[in-house]
Amino acid sequence: MPTLEDTVDFNVATLNDLLDADVRTGVPVAADDKYKRWAFLSTGVAGMLLIALIVALVTGGGSGGGGAKASKEFPPPPNTGLVDVSVGTSVPSGVASGGLASILDSEGQVVASGATVTQVKEAPALVGKGKSYTVVLAVSNDDLGAVTTAKSKGKLGLQAGKVPKATTTSAPAATAPVPIQPAPATTPSS
């Protein structure tokens, strides 16, 4: 019977060769299979954990941590500038990354029509357990000044789609009516 001081030398090149090595120094065959099963099982579990780690790293890791999340970014069209619009606890229906939205001022008037939604950002709400959302829009350079002015005057709003701007037509200035003057009296000439 072998003792603890006895060593058995055998040449193996791979793990499979090690598992297939016929080193039965007094150990029954059933126990040999048990160790092979444990080796295959532990290798399989390690492989599954590696796959789960890669998936977690690629997808951002799940719902833990409470950090901000953002939708996939849509590239902005040329000749546009980016504007962030905070929409509170819910994104208006129809507003999604890659779609069109119109920006409204604090009075509900359309400031920029048909801006491209490049991203929807989600962050934990400052109060409570809810979430707050910010929509990033690509606004044409022509409308960028009007949006910046409206943002400085108050909170902006969003509406899905391309909503026409309200047009203000200036009517010609009303003139005071001219009173009708009686014709001058004429005297017959002789």
C-alpha cells in the first residue's frame, strides 16, 4: 500500500490528459470517476461565471448602484446644437431616441419645431424613490438662440413630433377714422 511519502510521476500535456491518466494506486474506480465529475463541474461553473461577468460588464450591470442611465445615443444631424430639457418624472409619450420633438416655452408656445431626440437620460429623483428624466435634443442652429432665451425665462416642455410654430401676424396699424367734413358752401357767381 502506498504511503504519503510515495510520489507518482506521470507526463501530461493537457488537463484532459490529467483527468484521463490512469493513476489508480489503490483507490477504487468509482472514486476516480467522482473526481473527474467534480473537475468537469467546476470547469463548467467557472465558464458560466465568466460569461455572466462579460454580460454584466457589457450591459452595465443591472439595477444596483443608483447611478444615472441613458438610452442609446442617436447621432445628431449636421448644423444642430444640443439642448438638455428636464421633463420631470415621466417622458412625454412618443418622445424616444431618434424621434422628433418640439420644444415649448413656459407658456406652452412652440419655440423649436422638429428637434431630433438624441438621448433620454434617467437618474434617481432627488426626493423619494422615483426617477427623473432629461431629454437631449439636437436643435437646428436657427432655433438654438430662441431655445436658449426661452430656457433662461423658465422651464421648457416637450411635445412629440413636429408641431408648427405659432405665427404672429402683425396687422397694419389702425388709423383713426377721418371725420366727414361738410362741403364748403358755395355762392352762385354772376
